[in-house]
Amino acid sequence: MLLIYTQKITPRITYIFKHICLRILGIEVSFTSVVEELIAYNGPKLSYGKQPMGNEFFIQSHGLLLQQGFESEDIIVKPWEDTKCFFSVSDKSALPFDIFSASFYLLSRYEEYLPHVKDEIGRFPATESLGFTEGFLKQPVVDIWAYKFKDVLLESFPSLLFPSKKIIIHNIVQAREPFAYRQKGFFRSTIGFANDIFNFRIKNLTKRTRVILGLMKDPYNTFNWLIATIKKNKVKLSVFFLLGEATVFEESLNTNRKKFRMLIKFISDYKEVGLVFSFASLKDNELQKKEKLQMEDITNRSLKSSINDQYLVNLPDIYRNLVEIEIENDFTMFYDKIVGFRAGTCTPFLFYDLDYEIKTPLKIHPVSITTNAFKGKNTDEINKTVDEVLASVEKVNGTFTILFSNKDFYASEENKIWRTLFSEKLQQYE
């Protein structure tokens, strides 16, 4: 148990100390604002504030954790050992910066509450983020800082015990379009045939015909291969299906069809099934509830995990809605086409609502890599980037979460890299 003394115990302080100490490092913490308790405590302890009271282990506060609401911060990022840091403090502190304020700034997505330019869909662009502009987006800096904090703690409290941890691999497969040609229904199939003919896509027309006639397997239906691969090990897998209206006509599917529902049931027998909330439902809470109930009706299980369509995270409203309908896990914390750690961490964390200044029960699972980020990249570039990110996560015993599509696994030369990554490299971690 690590005792934390601070003059004022705020929701921000308890939130971020518990994330760093408990979620990342695995040690329990307790809090006090009574000096006598700090003095009387014989175990590992530290004080957090503007000034130390004596010669105790001290982390100097920047002040962000005592504030309420949000306002623009003047941030100067500095190099620190093999990483970067901000919110520098004096040399009285055991660390050269306020690790807790800096971590809170990143985890709460503080910068996404401030005025910023949005992309055409309404998303916060990676190029607007501190991690991107200062060149630390590909590092799980919060976890790196936490382990450096651990080293400093052990220098002062060698008897402090930390549990052993190891990297966790969590594969995410988004199945927005589980079938390329089958299960589309007469109208959608007719439109598909007409488009192929009009655009002279003869190869596609032939393939569509063979699949619909049952002479060829649908290329996007890679789920048997998926399940056969993961049956052999304990690597985590979640598969997400879209039940609402797709934003692209070609991806639309009659989700009431028996074979589609049977596919979802088949997956749920082996691994977790989650829901891709349709773009329309992200602005319509009642529609969102309807889609959730529809998925629960198919699986006969409570829906726990979701991804937002178009990867829209409009803080705080969208996450607030997920809390309201009792979604437990969100997997939308990433940038679609840029590799990195949007919230600066590779450890799942609870959503903190800056408007209400409360910690919520919604757990955010940061995704560091999407296959969509490698469009146009060659195999060597992909392998190099994946290896770098994997190594950075393994170094801090975090969770490596990668987002695939079911389309990434149909047998082709282009997809060989993804099939190998999923079935070989990532299956080595158990």
C-alpha cells in the first residue's frame, strides 16, 4: 500500500493516481489530507503538492489536478531520457515533471475539449494532437513515465512489492461488411450487378456471379479461418458487427437474414462479439439503444463492448451516451490512418468526464494500430512499424490492441502480411 498525502483530495487526483499506481504498476494506494497520518504511517508514502513539508518523497504539483473544467494550457514539451515530458517542476521534486498532471492531460483527452479544427466527419485529427506535433505519438508515454516513477519509488522504498506483469495481446476484428456478395438481398445484389456492368468490372462481375451461384466462397467470409486460428491459444479476440445502416451503400446488408444472425452466434460461441454503433445512432440515443437490444437478442448475452462507426469520438457526449446505455468497453480511442497512442497509454483506462468532473465506469481500450493506417505501405514498412510498437508495449507490460477487418484475411498476396501477423506473430503471446 502506497499512502498519498495531498492538501486537497480531488476526483482528478484519485483518478490519475489509481490509474498509474494500480492499473499500470499494480500497487494499491490510499489518500490522506491529514499531515499527522502521513507522519505516523510507517510504509511507503509520498506527498504531492506545491512544496515539500520536509525530506519526504515528494512529487511537485503543476496544479492541473486542483482545477475544475478546462482552459488552454501553455505546454512546453522537453526531452527526458528516452522519451519526452511536459509540465516541468523544480528540482525539489523526485521527478523533473508532474507525471500525474501530464498523464491526466493525455488520458482525459483534455485537448479534445478545447477549440480545435475537426475533419470532414467531425473527428479530432491526429495532426491537432500534442503527441503528433511533439513527436511522441508512437510511444505509450504514460506507461513509460509510470515505470520510471516505479524505479524512483524503489530507490526510496526497496521493500515495495510490485506484481509481475506481461504484455497482453488483444486482437480486434471489425466486420462492417461480413459478406462481399452473399446475404445482400435481391435489390442490393441487382444494384451490384448493374454497377459492375456499367463500370466494366468484368472480373468482379464474374466473381459476384460465382459466389451467388454457390460456386465460390464469399471472399469476405473469413470467419471460419479466424476461429480455427484462435482456437489454439488464449490470445484475446473481439469481433464487432454493424447492425444499423451503413454509411456506404455497398456495405449495406439485411441484418435480419438468418445466416447473418447465425454467423454472429457462431462467433459468440468462441470469442466476444461487440457492436459497431451506426453513424446515425451516435446522434440518436434511442436508435443506439435499439441497436444494442438487437445485438443482445441475437447473442442472448449482455452487450459489453462497442466501436463507433467512422471512429467518431466527440467528447464528452458520445462517451456519456455509452455510459447511459451501460456499455462497459469502448474501442474507438485511436486515429484511423495514423499509428500511435491517442491517449498516450497502452493500458485500458476509465473515461473521465471533464464537464462533470467524475470518473465513469466506461473503460476505454486504446488501439495503437489499424490495418487501414498502412494503405500503400510495403511489407517491410509494415513489419518494422508493428515490431516497434509491439516492443514499446512489451517494455511496459501493456496491452497491444490492433484493429483488423475481416477483409484483411481473405487469401490474397496483398493480405499475406495480415494473415501471417494474426496467425503467427501475435499468437506467440499467451
